[in-house]
Amino acid sequence: QVHLVESGGGLVQPGGSLKLSCAASGSISDMAFMSWHRQAPGNQREAVATITHTGNTDYTDSVKGRFTISRDNSKNTIYLQMNNLMPEDTAVYYCYGRGITGLKVWGQGTQVTVSA
């Protein structure tokens, strides 16, 4: 069983930056894709950014040009660089992995708060 642990969340002012990390207990090379999701109070969880095992990326429209997802297979870690943060980016951010065999795994989440 692979476990995912997020880190890097916190409080930041509008316009600031944060970099989230998601460390896997196993090899992320076995993941067909990994992604970042977020959930704000009262809202449904939404996919923010996805990266496939071949390195292809995709983003939800609201974060394009501001967020960058990346992976380091040698460290079994994926990242989410978030720039020009806005109050509407405030949410709990979750890491998700979908294994080649169909395994689905979620991290426990990390809080990101954007406020002056």
C-alpha cells in the first residue's frame, strides 16, 4: 500500500507563492498519473493539476499560468508551485495517485490560506 504525505501549506498574502510537496512511500513510477486537488469549505473537491507518468501536464483553467506541477521520480515526490496566489485559492490541497494497476490513493491534505 502506497501512502502519500503532503507538506508545504500555510498562510500567505495575496500575490505570494507557496510550493507544496507530496512524498510517496513507494515508487511513483508505478503511478499512471498523479494530481493535486483542492476543497474549499462548502465546495466540492476539484482537480487542480495533473501529471502523467510520461510527464504530460494539465491544469484547471483558474490556475493556468500561475501553478506548475512537477515530479521527481528519484525522490518519489511531486510538487505544486503556486504563484500569484489569490484568496479564492484558499482550500485544503490533496495529493492523489492512480496506479497502473488501478490503485487509488489520497494524501491527508494540507491547508493553504491566502489572506491579507
